Amino acid sequence: MKPKIYMNNPVLAGMTMKDPALPEANNMALHSCRDSKAILENRRALAEWAGVPLSRFVLAGQTHSDHFHKVTTEDFGRGADRADTAIPDTDALYTFEPDVLIGSFTADCVPVIFSDERTGLIGVIHSGWQGTIKEITPKLFRHLRDLEGCNPADFRVQLGAALSQEKFEVDRDVYEKFKALGYAGDFIDYNDATGKWHIDNQKTVETQLLQAGIPAGRITIDRTCTFKSPDGFSYREDKKAGRHLSFIVKKKS
């Protein structure tokens, strides 16, 4: 178990990657697997590596929504060893609680991992193309500013590995939805040979973060393509693909 590490001390954040040496190549998703026992073995290995018991994991039942949930002590363990106990119909989690690991499943979609260095708040967002056009990221950051007292300048944000613009090929309907955002035009290319559009979802999400007031110097993007990299799970490449888990936990000082 060697996740890609994005942040460390006192906040530990990273992304599990595909590994053919591990059960189901280190798939972390109970909702997309062949053997749930293999997934639980992988999750327990992550728990041991991170120093956080599985009983203090909190995971969501993702639906490409713009819904988010504040994790409290009552949620500890939800979705950790059973899919039916996950936070339902939710694509972003945040918490002020220490020593609880929250995560987001992806296999091409953009994972957004963040921490507020002043308040200690941490969070994760699952922003596939549907979440991006529904603006889940700016909606959550407005909520954190207005209701949780966060200052956008205090956030540190990591965008995890995702589908590259080269491989994110779409038809007119999806293109028009991105175009309608009004700020994604610079991240859309048209391929005359195929009649398809190619969209950079990561850069679109980055623009949403910038518009939310996050300083550019506090946003980092992992440009690893989940389709092209041997370390990536890609739903676009394989509809039966496993899932990465992008995670964050705030350790007690």
C-alpha cells in the first residue's frame, strides 16, 4: 500500500493508485468490484498505512450531484465496510473532526482535496463533468465561507489525478453545457477530424476555485491522466474499472 501523497503533517492527504500486485489492483470501491472482501482488504491496508482505523473512515454514496455533507462524530464508520451505510446522494464531504479519514472515489473524475490551515477544516469533492457543470466546488466553498467562517485565502487545495483533456472527448451536448458556464472556453478544443470536443475538466475546476477566491499559489494539480497512466483506473477506458480513493485526515497534534 503506497498511496500518492499530496499533503503531510499535520494533514495527511493522498490518492490510492492502481497496483496489479494488490487485490483487484487496489480497487477501493464496494460499488464497483468483483469481490467485496478484496476491497475491504485494500481499505484495511490503507487504514493501517494511514494510522486511522477503518471505523473512523467516512465515505459517500456518490451520484454526480452538487450535494455536500458535514461529517460529525455520529458519522464515523459510515460507508467504511458497507456501501449501504455510506452518506447517501452526496459528492463532497468536509469536517472539523480530527483523526477521521474522509474520501472520494474516482476513475477519471476530478478529486478536489482541501484543508483550511486556520480553522482545521478538511474536505474532499468528487467533480466529474456533471459535478463541474453543476458547480459543486464553488457551491461548497461559498458555503464554507458564509456558514463555516472560512477565509478562501487560508485554503490549500489539491486536484488529484484525472482524465486528461486529450482523452476527455465529448459530443455537442456536453460541450454546450461547459460552454454555458461562461469561463470554460479556454479549456475546450474542437477536433475537426472526429467532430468531437476535448475538455480540460481539471483546469475548469481550477478556474472555479480561483473564482471562489482561492489564491493561485495555493492550488496544485496532479496532471497524471487516469486513462493513459498504468497507475490509473479509467471508467472511460473500461466501464468495469475499479476506483481510486482520494482521502484526507487531520491528525491530532
